[in-house]
Amino acid sequence: MQWSSYPTFRSASLPNPSDRIRLNPLKPAKRNSGFMLGEGPITPPMSPGHSDEEDETIVVDSEPRISDPKLVAQDPAALQLQGREHRKPSREMLQLEERMEVDYRRLSTSPRPAFRHLEDEQSHVERNGSLKLTDFEVKGTLGTGTFGRVLLVRLRNSSSSDSQHCFALKVLRKTEIVRLRQVEHVNAERYILSRVRHPFIVDLYATFQDNLNIYMMLSYVPGGELFTHLRRAQRFTPDVTRFYLATIILALKYLHSFNIIYRDLKPENLLLDSRGYLRITDFGFAKIVDDRTWTLCGTPEYLAPEIIQSDGHGKAADWWACGILAYEMMVGYPPFYDETAYGIYEKILKGKVHWPKEMDRLSRDIIKAFLHPDRSKRLGNLIGGAQDVLDHPWFRGVDWDALERREIRAPIIPQVASHDDTRHFSRLPLPPAEEIPGLIREEQPRNLHQRFDPIEYQFLEF
């Protein structure tokens, strides 16, 4: 059997892909940046009887993350997405469950308490006054979006050889955050990143704001997106996949210990550092969830069935995404893709996965375990939690402690000449000075009227 080449287009995160900033890979060929809102948006219904504190209206991008000219989009009307609080499993779901002959331990229906509480963790963000935006000089643009961008900045009068002085500065326009109703997501991203610290998650060092924007100063990870390296290689071997998936699992285990669900796992949100280790970025959809939440968000190909069906989702959705990612790394494309979002959803609910004959049995087993349609039987969401994943035979031989200490040589070492090397990102023009006023000149203290501005009031933590 001949393996398919890596598809060229990918759909963007939901909701409102225009509000997601993408770091643009330098190579290979062009693909959809994910900033433009589709011309024919669809709005999947929310489950009746449930309310969520997040956005009431969720717009789904109609442009797919992956397109294949050989695929024929099926009639969206055939897809049943009616949300309801109590749902009988479909015939397709039952058939898929029968095909997965794996012994599982049932998970208790009661919500699992957090091992730790995020509010007990110390904030690692610099307090206002110790650093100012004018302390940094802009060295380049790493990515752009409809109402934001990511800039490479360096502390003034510092050497390019000092990694502690180079940062990725995420810039978001305040009026657009409010217009697209992403205030809660942005504030949650700041709160979560200010308190988590893990070797495989980007660090947040400081936040700022001026009259136009809010700013988040993050780790600069110079090796580029895993997506770029995967598309270059077309597919990874099981050993390479095991290395990357193991680092992600350790990061998810850490996040889930605080009851934080990530909800946007995909190769585009995984960056390689100078030593080849992954760092998870873009926490715009991360949320502290004690039981379940009902907001539709994520990337179509990576959505778990319970998200599509509006049944409420939790940590199990992240483990489903691990199965999609593992398949994509080893095969070269996700197991469920189509030219339309509804086509993707329909295939996810049917659950039919094409297994290349070259894929070994243990690789199939772990992917099937992650992609179990019943979340109470899904690997990672059983009584043993994340430990069940670490103990899976596919990971036999992995030294988890050494991996978390970053003592294992990574399979791909990005070529990086200096800590501010941007060769793995597109060379984009610098923004006009009037769009980043706080970086150009120090603003005067705001008067009493400005302090009570309705937009300013929504970003008090910045």
C-alpha cells in the first residue's frame, strides 16, 4: 500500500478562527492560514437545559482544515447534530464500540476532584512596574491574525546569545476581543498560564496593556511548529511519534491535575525548542472544568464525539485528541477529514478509521483506546487516569522521569543559529508604530475617566 502524502489545507480552530493567531511556518508550500471566516458559517446547536458561561453563539468556520480532491462532501442535512441531555447511542457508535475489543475499567459518573488547585499556585507573572513595554525592542513578526499578532522582542541592550532576553509577545486588539466575545477566553488564558509551570508548556512572564492592545510576553520557541516538520517528513515512525506523544501526555497529566482541559491539541500548537523538545502553546481555549462544559471549540478534525453531540465534555476530549494526533503523526493525515466541517463531524460520529496495513498492532491498539466513542471507556479517562496511558504497552521502555527532566535526545534537532533566530517562521513586515503604541513610547498614566472605560474595565488583570 502506498502512503498518502500530507494534505495541504487545514481548517482552523473554533470558534471564530479569525481570532486565533497562527505562527506562520517558513516552509513548505502555502496552506490556509485559518484567519478568514468562511462565507457560509454554521452554528451547531447547544444542548437544551444547559447553560455555559462562555459565548452564547459559536460560529463555526465552514472551510475545512484539510481538503482532498478525491473526497466527495456528503449532504450536511444527513448529519444529526441535535443536542439533547440524554442520548441513546447511534447504531454507528454501537458498531464502532463492538469493533474495539479492549478491556476497560468503567469510570465513575461523579466528577473527579482536582489533585491540586490552581489558585494555590504562585503567580509567575512580573508585577506591573518592574517591567515596561518600552524596555523591549521589536526584532520581527512571527505571526499575524485579524486582530492580533505575535512579535519577537528582545530586552534592550542585551546580547542575542542570551536566551533569557528573547520573548514572543502576543498582541491582541482589545476592541476586537470584545466584539468577538472572547474576553473570558483571553482572561482565562492569562490566569492559567500565569500559574502553570511545566517543561513542555510555554511560560508566561509578563502582561501589559496600552490604549489599543493587551500584551502577553511568552517563551520564544525558535524551532517552529511540529506541523511544519511533520509535513516535511510526510509521516513519523512509531518511535518518533512515541517521543512527541509522551511529552504531550506528561503536559496533559500536569494540566489535568488542576482540572484544566486544553481543548486545542494539534500540530500547529506544538512548538519545537532549540533542543527538539515540544512546548504546547495557545491556551485561548483552556479552561478549568470540574465536571463538564458545553462550549463548541477546537479544530474540527480533533473534536471528540461528545463535543459534536453537545453532550458536554471534559478531560476525555483531550485524550481523544491524543489519538487523532498519534494517527496523524504516523499516517500523515488525520483519521477523519472532509472538505466540509459537517462532513468531518459525520465521519467522527460514524467512527470508521482506515488502518494502513503497515501500522503495527500496538500502535493501532493505543489509537483505538484513545478514540473510543464512549468517554467512560476511553484511555486516560478511566479510574487510573493518566497513569493508564503511561502504563500502556505501546510506551513500554519509556523513562518518564528522564523524559520530563529532558535527558533524552530528541529525534529532530532544529537548526538554530541563535536564540533570536527566526528561520523557522515566515519573514513578515513589522507592524506600523501606531498599532503598537505601548512599545514605541511610554504612555502617560490614565486619568480617572479612562480607568472606567467599559473596554478597559474588562482587562483589569493586564
